[in-house]
Amino acid sequence: MVVEARAKFLESMDNDFNTPYALRAVFYLIRDINRLINEKTISRKALSDAMELLDELGAILGIGFSSAGKKHVEEEVSKEDMLIEILADIRQKLREKKDWALADEIRNRMKKLDIVLEDAKVGGGK
């Protein structure tokens, strides 16, 4: 996606600065990124690569893609990670209290979101 968008952009700009087609490559990239975000199928690496490309192409065109958007995405990721950690901590406390049913429900519901919690024995064996 990123490689193709860069190639189409540069090809358009090499063709007598065909800015409308270069912008089309940028808009298609943004459209594809938004679609993947909505489908929750984009990796952090792919999103980061796409954002870097948008910054690069924006600099060529003199368009400033806001770094506030990048910060917003990073904050969302860290909030997501923090929520997962909170749920894992709560689940561990439930396990310590031997509330297996609720602990299992949390694990199962997280699994439906493709978040896998694995139980491991703590400490040495008996």
C-alpha cells in the first residue's frame, strides 16, 4: 500500500508535475488507511509507515499533515495498552480470590477481541 502510493505519487510528479494525479495518490492512500483502521486490520508498523509517507509527500507538496494526528494515534494505542493491562490486573486479582467464573469471562471476552491472556504458574513447582 505504502510502496504503491509512493510510486504513483512520484510517477505523477515526474510527469510534468501532474499535481492532480499526485494528490489522487495521497487521497487513495488516506482512504485505504481509514478503511483498514475501521476494519481494525492495520498493524502499528503499517500505520507508522503510512504516516511517514504522508509527511514525506506533504513536504513535497507544501502541505503540512498535522503531527497532532500522529500524537492522537499514539495516545490511543497507549490507552488501549493501559486498558488491557488494567483488565489483566483485575483478572489476576479475581484468580487470587478464586473467582474463576468472572476471571474466565474476562479472558474469554478479551479473546473475542483477539487479545489472548495466557495463565502461567507463578513461582517454582511443588
